[in-house]
Amino acid sequence: MLTLYRRHRSTCKHRSRRYKSCSCPIWAQGVLRGEVFRRSLDLTSWEAASRKIIELEIQGEGDAVSVREVCDRWIDDCIARNLKEQGLKKYRHIAAELKAAWGDLPLRSVKIDDVRKLREGWTFSPITTRKRLEMMRGFFSFCVSSGWIQVNPTKAIRPPRVQVSPTLPFSDDQVEKLLWAVDTIREVHTQIPESTQKKLRALILLLLHSGMRISNAVLMQRDRIKNGKLLIYTQKTGTPVWCPLPKKVLDALAAADEGDPYYFWSGNGTPKSMITEWQERMKRVCAIAGIPDGHFHRLRDTFSVRLLENGVPLETVAILLGNTLQVCQKHYAPWVKSRQIKLEEAVKATW
């Protein structure tokens, strides 16, 4: 058993070894697993020292890795797993935050309340907070499986409640207004070139009839379309899927084609900045159409809901979207035609 005591400096006015309120170094002495133990704990906080000797008595003096070291090992493991750069970027953000918060502290000294206090400093939205907490759980699970700690301190942290907004596709009337708005946008915004107008119309039609994400569409190369079909290589699942496109989409793409490798990106600048530019242009179109809450992702929702309303199985829609069945079930279940028919039959049965 170990006992704590203060080893007062010569400048300290206190002399009691059990005095807790000064800032003199704390030592521990006693017997640890059959061996004499007497050394400094490199701490001045009595609470932290008490916690440390408990850990020593439970876990012994095994190699204590720092949070900084573990973060680096975690990122190396993520790279070795061949994760996408987009996911690695998020994990690096988490690692940087953990290093800034706890850095050179021993990993096993991080407790539940430490994680709770770190989360209290976040100013993210509830859904972002939930996802960030999930990534931290993954980090500490990696630590547990590596044998550096015995308990995942994030498991006791309850995630925030998230109010999921319902999927809101465009109505047929709103789609007509969008196409009308893009055809008249140069009358309102005269600085927009005609070539940009053609590209914007092609982009809207492409998303409406393929369900692509805006990031994938902007970076889509011309050779992805063959024999009237679009090769959708979804970023999340990596599954190649051929999606047929109607003639009006192919005609719009042909009109917007300037011979570059990409339809909607010249190759100059970063993809992120290009995506942001197209999103800003879409906001202008929606403003002209009188749809202030319109955005590109609603075109993806419209594509999905149209399929489901026509009786296409949810599994097929999930493949086209590049999502898992569980994700599609969560967002699109209310639009499944067979489910709606059953609901209507159940209501009619009460008449």
C-alpha cells in the first residue's frame, strides 16, 4: 500500500507532510506489489496524486504512454487501414484536440470527468457533437484494445439529443420553378457568363436524375458517361454503379461541355472552393425561384423519393445513393410506397 506526503521546499512555511494546500511536490512511499516504493510522483495536486497511486496499485508500473504518443499511433493505424483522406482529416482534428487538451499526460490518467469537461467546451451543433463523440469513442476503444487502458472513459458520456429534420424533396412545381430560374438568372445577375448558366442548368438536372452528391458531381469527369449512362463510383461505399440518364440531361451536359476533363471544374483552384462557388450560385437560383430553403442536397432527396414513390425497393435506392440500408431506412422510410399503402389500409380498416 502506498502513502502520499508533501516534500516541502525550503521556501515553504509549512512542514506537515500531510498538508494538502501548498504547491510543494508530492511523493509516495510504501510497498507496491512486494517491492519498496519511494519516489516523487511529479505532481503538486493532491487529488491527481491520489488518483495516480490508485492506478499504480491497480495497474502497476507498466509502460505509461502519453496521450500524444497514443494519438500518433492511432493516426498511423488509420492510415494503415487505408481510410479515405476525408475520414483521416476528421480523425486528425480529434487527435489535435486531444493533444492540446492532455498532450504529455499519461493516457491512463484521463478520466470520465476529463472527457466530460472537454466536451463542455465544444460549441458544435448537437449532430456534430454526437459524431465527434463517436470518433472519440473509437479512439479510446483503440486504446483499450491495445492494452494501454482498461476502461473506455467515453462510454459513460451520454450523447446530446439530436432533432433530425425530415427529408424534404422538391415538389414537381418547385422543380419547374428551379429550371425557370436558372434560365432567367442572367437577367437578374448580368455578370454571370452564359457558359456558367449552361453548366448550372446541367448540374441541377444531373443531380435531379442521378442522386449524386454535389462533391462527386462537381468533380465528375467527362469519361464517366458512356452510352447514355453515368458511372457512379460512390465515395462512401466505393461501389461502381451505372445509372441511365434521360436525353434532356445528356443534352444539357453536351451544351455545357467545354472540352475540359471535368464538366464543372476547370482544374484550377481547390475542389472545396469550386464546390462552394456552385453552392452560392444555387442559392441565387433558389432565391429567384422563391425557394429560400433550397439547396443541392434536396435534389438528391428528390431523386430518392421519386424512386420510392414509384415502388423501387429501398435496397435498390441505397445502392444508387451509395448509402447503407440503415441510413436510407432512417431518412427515407416515410416515403416507401409499400409502407404508405399499408398505413392507408390500416386506417381504412377502422372505418
